[in-house]
Amino acid sequence: MAGNTGRRGGVKSSRDREGLAAGLFLLPNLIGFLIFTAIPVGAAFALAFYDYDLLLGASFAGLENFREIFTEDEVFRAALFNTVYFTLVSVPLSVVLGLATAMLVNQALRGVVAFRSIFLLPYVTVTVALSLVWKWIYLPDVGLINSALGIVGLEGPAWLTSSTWAMPGLIIMSVWKGFGYNMVLFLAGLQGIPEHLYDAAKVDGATSWRRFLHVTIPLLSPTTFFVVVISVISSFQVFDQALVMTGGGPGTSTTTLVLYIYQKGFQSFDMGYAAAVALVLFAAIFVFTVVQFIFQRRWVTYD
């Protein structure tokens, strides 16, 4: 009896030590999460209800910031339109291009590993560096694109200084940078599809296109759903390329919501208003994500 009690005491003591060790290993991450995520998010939520200027101090404003955002702020409306425009165009393009390249590099071709690395290279490169390179590519007179168009007798647009072409310019650069990440996800999904399903479809006489429609697309739908959700969230937070390449201009044609938050908070020092816009952005991303999860039951196949 005493021996059993001793063994139970020893097991309990061992589990306590393991729990303590696990807690100590987790403690740095927990402290980092509290300092860099939880506390700033909580502070931003509270600041949204204050008129807080870094130079003049804070005073409680209630819902005044939100009233101004939705009834008076034309720049906010332009930023919201630009962000939705960017998302609706860039997400389908990056998803389709990512899937197409994944299908391409999923073949047993010579040098396919090198092609996978080349396609992924823009994604792992710092956005600011890529933005500076693309600013040169978009130069009206000596840029790479307009020079190539000039060779075939076409006059290229003023990419980043035209209110018509500045946003398409940002979208092209962003799709080029991000489709490699989608390619990796789709490639993992493609390699998880059992080969015998394609063999059975071939026996039934299915063409390559019909095998793609009736085997690849349904079995790849969970991966597609994940890629779409991640891409939408990322597109709503587009910031670096807009700041470096256009600064939000010309006018407000490329001012996105995150760039507007930066301008209000760190250029105008209106932290309360910037926090309110950030809260609106959070709500928009949350709603879009919930809607996607609701409708995914109609087109995502998990079997």
C-alpha cells in the first residue's frame, strides 16, 4: 500500500516537473504575445473611442470617430473602395496563377525544382525592395515595361502617376510577388490526390480537361478555400507596396485602408481616429471571413 502511494507520488511529481518545464518553455511566447499582440489590440480597441492626439492628449469621444468615418470622411470611402477593388482583382488573379503554376511544376520535368524555387523567390523577398525595383520597371520613359511596349510600337501609360493606372500597377506587382506562395499550397494539395483516381478516370475515357474538372478541382477544394481565405485577409491589409511605390497617390487613387491608418496615426498623430479606422477594418475582415466559412459548405469537398 505504501509502495503504491509512493509510486503515485513519484508519477505526480514527474508530471508536475514536466508541466513546470512546459510552462517555462511557453512563457517567452506568452510574454511576447501579451506585449506585442494582446495589449496593443486592447489599447487600439479602447483608443477608438477617444479623441487622442499625440501632441494634445486624450479625451473621451464615444462614437464620434465612427460617426465621422461613415458620414464625413471622403478619404476613408476612397480607401475602402481601393481596398475592395484591390482584393476583388488581385485575389482571383493570384489564385488562378498559383494553381496554373502548381499544375505546371507538378509534372515530372527536368529542372522542375529550380522552377519551383524561381516562382517562390518573389514571395520570400522583402516587399520594400521589390517595390523599389518595380518603381524602376514602371518608369514612363526608361522603365522595362514601357521600353518593351515601345519596341512593338505601343506607348505605355504613366503607370504610377496616373490615377487610372496606379492601382492596376500595384495589383500586377502584388500578384507577381504573392502567387508563388499559393503555388506551394496548391502543389501540396495536388500531391495529396491519389493517383488511382486519375487512372480510373482514364479507364472511363475522361479527357485531361474532364479529369481536371471532376477529379482535381473537387479534391483540391479544401486547399482552394484556405488559399482564398488567406489571400483575402492579406489583400485587405495591403500596405508596403502602396506606401513605397505611390504613397497613396496620385490623389487618393491608391490609398488603402492600412495606409490610411498609418497616415492618420503616424503622420497626422490622430491616434484615436486611426484606431477607429483599424477597428472598422478588423470588422470588415471578420465579416468577409465568416461569410466565406458559411458558403464553403456549398463547394468544398472534404471526402
